[in-house]
Amino acid sequence: MATLRSTLPDLYLSRLAFLEDVLFDEIDIEDGVVSRILKIKDMGSKPIVRTTTVGSFGTVPVKSEGAAVAYDEMAMGFDKTYQADTYELAFRTSKEALDDEQEEVVSDAARALGQSMTYAYNVNHAGIFNSFTSTTGSPDGVALFATNHPLLGGGTEQNTLTTAADLSVSSLRDAFNDILDTTDDGGKLIHWRPRYLLVPGELQWLASELVDSPDRPDTANRAINAFKKQDGAGLSVIVWPYLTDVDAWFLLAEPSVHNVRSYWKEQPNVMHDWDFETSSMKVKIRARWVRGWSDFRGVYGSAGA
């Protein structure tokens, strides 16, 4: 296995005498989106976490005087199991490199490991939104964004447009209408409220125009922008460069409302140890997490036209 010294001879052989900067392939990666849009939980000591949905009761009926009360039953729904994956990456450097006053390079390399972990975390979680066809890990057997989520009381529900469409005033309006008609498994309206419009970088300008303009951006006529004050709160645009479909867009409730979630089993941490035989220091970053969804309500998406 190569060491940091042998793989970067320009650094170590020159002893940095004429080198002004060490430019690692690291940037400040935006890592605050996941915590804003997903329900983040801790697995603790549990090896797995299971969730299940329960069919809600129907509408309470009128009871005639003297008549017996009606009984309803709760139906078991869809199960979901979460088991954390392990993410690790390491490098090693020789004792000679450390002795030759190259500690700064080693420290920078350790920070670069952290950047790699942040990148992996974002890419993995964005994968939830980057496929409109995958049923892997689906509790109800269909993709997260679908027109045919099965209901325990019969029938289906949708959290995507019947005909996929690009982001626009009309498609947002259709999405809000679908959300207004969302029902629980007992057929009762639940009307969850979108709070975030999640888009890739390519749609950030259009999304801001649609959401933040004081007037409707699609007409020269004087008309208020209804999305700006929807439900008295309005939408907030979140731009996430890890979304790979440049046409896809999503509406999300607050994480406390929906059930697209992520579990930490082990927070990222850096470990180091000495290899006695080679006198090399080994540095490793490690974390364990799992992400997925237990119920489709509270999120809505379109793959674009």
C-alpha cells in the first residue's frame, strides 16, 4: 500500500522549499440541506429500526338516540426496516514524513477525508430524490413519487403529477391541488402544507421568480403571487446541487410532518493508529447511517416534462 509520502513526491522530496500552497481537491461543500429537509433520528444502540403504518379510523358517524355505538378497526399497514451502512476511507503516511515537518500536509489530508465523507453523505441522501422509478426499500411497493400509492382502505393516492411537467405556475398550482386532496388510509383529507420548494441548481432562478416575486411572474397583468403567501407562510426555495435531474422539483412539508428520514448509527469520526511493521501512521474516517422513507405523505415531486 502506498503512503502519502510515496504518492506525493513533489511535496516530500522538495521539503516544501519552493512550494507556496498545497491545493487539495477540497471545497466547502454545503452540508446543511439534509438536516433542513429530512427527519433526522438516532438509532442509539439498536441494530435496526422498524417502522409501520397503521390505517386510521373512518369518519365519526352520527349515533341515533339509544342506538349502540359503532366500532371501527385499525388495520396494519406497511413495514419499513432501517439498518445502517458503514462508510469508511483511509490514508497512511510514513513516520519519516511526520518527522520531516510535514504535519501540515497530513492534517490537510485528514480534513480532505472529512470533505469526502460530507460529499458521500449528501450524494447518498440526494439519491432519495434522484430516481422516480426505484422501488428499493419501498414500504408500499411503489416508488416514493408515484400516482398509485396503495391505501389500506382501498384505492390509491398520488404524490406526483398525473402527467409530469416542468416547474411553472400551472404545474405548481396542479401540485398544490393534489396536495389539498391527499387523504389518509381511512379516506379523510389531511391537507399537509408544503414549506420548501427543493430544486437543482439549474432551476434556482426560476424557482425564486415563482416563489419570491410580489406579482405573478408569468403574466404582465396585475395579479398577486399566490405562492408567496400560501397558507399565510409561503414557500422557501432550497437549492441542492446534488440533485442530478435538472428538470426535477419537489415540494416538502416540515420534517416534523413527513416521514422521509435518516438515522445515525455512528456520527463521523477520525481514527488513527501506528503500523508497527512499517512505522506508518494510518488515518481513517468512519460513519454509519441509513436513509429512506416510511410513508409518502408530506412530500411531492415531479420529474419534469
